[in-house]
Amino acid sequence: MNADQVYIDRVIAQLPLDAGLRTQVEMELRSHIAERVEHGQSVEEALTHLGDPIVLAESYLAAIPLIAAPFWPRAAARLIDAFGVLALVAMPIIAFVVLTLWREQGFLIPIAIIVTIFIVSILGALYPVIAEYRYGKTVGKHLMGLRVVRESGARISFGQSVVRQLPMLTQVWWIDMLFALFTDKHQRAFEILSKTRVVVAREEQS
Amino acid sequence: MSGRDDDRKGIARELKRGSLELIVLHLLSLGEAYGYEIVTTLTERTNGGLEVTDGTLYPVLYRLERAGFVAVRWETPQRGVPRKYYRLTEAGQEELGRLTHEWSTFANAMAQLLRQQPERT
């Protein structure tokens, strides 16, 4: 792959999964690199003038104001995700287990239910980590018009996505959530720690 | 390099950053231009006193475009990559007037302050 394409890909990777913004920035960068090449410079020189791709992406994103997501839509998104996991994963597994074991191995049902709860807990914890890292939102956040970004507006890393969800593995997750009621940007404690935030996915951002 | 030199560079950088929108709007008031033209015109007209990197300029142009101060058009050559041209809008002209006034007021106040001699006792 060419150096300019690698550079552009690195810039684009920082931007939200938004066809409009990504396409515009890609076209612009391609055009600006070509301008310098047409004036006798090498692609490498052109890339040097553009600077660090992550800084450039964040400079573009700085033009888009971020609106902190209010507390209640966030809570609703969390509930939608929780019920989604229950309805789509837990209930079918439990129904299948009960119907299968009902007649001959009924004594296994409690064990199967415990195993199911364990699997659902793991999936419930993994789902937001993967969805927010990959797509910047879960189904609940999508339905509530929200998305997860870095403080700069760039896409979050996998590590940040993991740190965001750590309190969900503890008994004190609700204390973490309460922070969102009182902080300026409606951030949970672990969002402040992971330098991420949940924002309104507006028309021009998404 | 000493800390004082770093401070001076820091001040110059902050001043430039704060006035970048004014610089770009002013350059576009001279006529439509594409990105590389804006960079080179700035260097030429200030004898290199004011230089800006592409990585600093393009996000500013994007911000001005979003704000409606700059309009763009793409020109597609027969061969090669399409080129993006920027021009000032009416709102951009007004913004330029406002920023120019702000800058003049600030520069005059600074000049007035720095002209003052220490009082002798």
C-alpha cells in the first residue's frame, strides 16, 4: 500500500464511523497531498507537512462540538441493552434447556440455569466492550441517538472500551453511574478514568 | 534550548493559533484559492514571518467551511486528483471584519502599553 494511503487510513481510523465525515476528510487529504506532489514535492514531504495523523484527525474533530448525553437517555440505553441480552440470549437458552431436559434429566435444570446465567453475564459484559470499540455504540445507544468517543471526539481504543466497563463487573457499579449525574460532561467515574465520554450523535456527526 | 526560548516560541505559537482564522479569512478575501496556494501565499506575503503547516491549516478550513464562512467547490481535472477551492462567503466577509476589528483593538492596546516609559522617581 502507498505511503499516502497508509497515512489517510490512519487519520480515517480515528474518525467516527460516519460515511460523510470520513469521505470528506479522505477526499480532502488526497487532494491536498496531490497539490504538493503537483508542485514538485514527494509524497513523503507532503505527509511531513500534514504532521501526525492522530493529531490531524483530532484537529478535524475539534471543529465538531460534542454534546454531552443526558443521564436518562443513557440509563434508557443501558436498560435496552440489558433487556436485549436477556431476551435474545438468556431466554432462548433457558427455554431450550428446560424443554430438552424436562422429562428425563430434570435434576440438571438448576445446573443448566446457573451455567446459562454465567454465560449471559459474560456476554453481557463483553457485548458493550466489543460494540463500543467496533461501532462506537451499542444497540441501546444507537436507539437513543448516543455514541461513545474519546475526549477529543475520536474513536475509542479497545483498552478504553474495557476500562469503561470495569465497574459493571463489581458490586459498586451504581456509584460509578451516579457520577454521571454530577459531573460537567455527565461522565461516569470510569469514563473520566478512561478519557471517554458519551455524546449525542447528531446529524452532522453521524 | 532554554526554558525562556521555549516560552517565547510558545507565545508565538499561541498568537498564531489565535489568529489563524483571521489569517485564512484575510487571504481568502484576496480571492479564491486552494490549500497549497493559501500556505504559499501566506509565506510569500509575510516573507516567511508567518508560516503554517498543512496539518494546521486544513482543519481550520474545515471549521470555517462548517461555520459557513467559506464556500468550496471541487474542480476535477482531466487527469489527476480533484482539487478543492475555497472562497469567502458573505458571512465570512462579516466575520473577517469582526476579527480584524478585534485584532486591531488588541494590537493598538499592546502598542500603547509597550510605548509607555517607566516613570522616574
